Amino acid sequence: MTHLVETPPPSRPKRPFFLRRGPMENIATTLIAIGFLMLFQPFLLVLYTYSLVTLLAGTAMFIIVSKFAE
């Protein structure tokens, strides 16, 4: 009688940080929050100037990253 030893399937290598959905969604959400804070701060015009760009970048990043696999 032969005993077959089952070997586990080869484990897939972990994806790099910038291709993982969870951490990248957190970064995108943080970027959106920073843009929001930049928009409503009353002190520096430079922050206000770039707030919309920051909000749009975070939103576009979130839309793209939300399509990544888990």
C-alpha cells in the first residue's frame, strides 16, 4: 500500500505594497482628508490653491485602487 503525502499548493508571493488594495485605499482616503482640510483652513493661500488638486488626486486614486483584487 502506498501512502501519498499531500503537499500544500505553492503559496503565492505577497503582492508589493503599492498593489495591495487595503493599504492603498487607506492612503487614498488620507489624501482626500488632507485635501479637505487644505480647502477649509484659513491661514495659507498656497494650501488652499492646491486643495482641489489634492482632492481630485485622492479621489482618482481611490477609484483606481478600489478595482484591485483583495
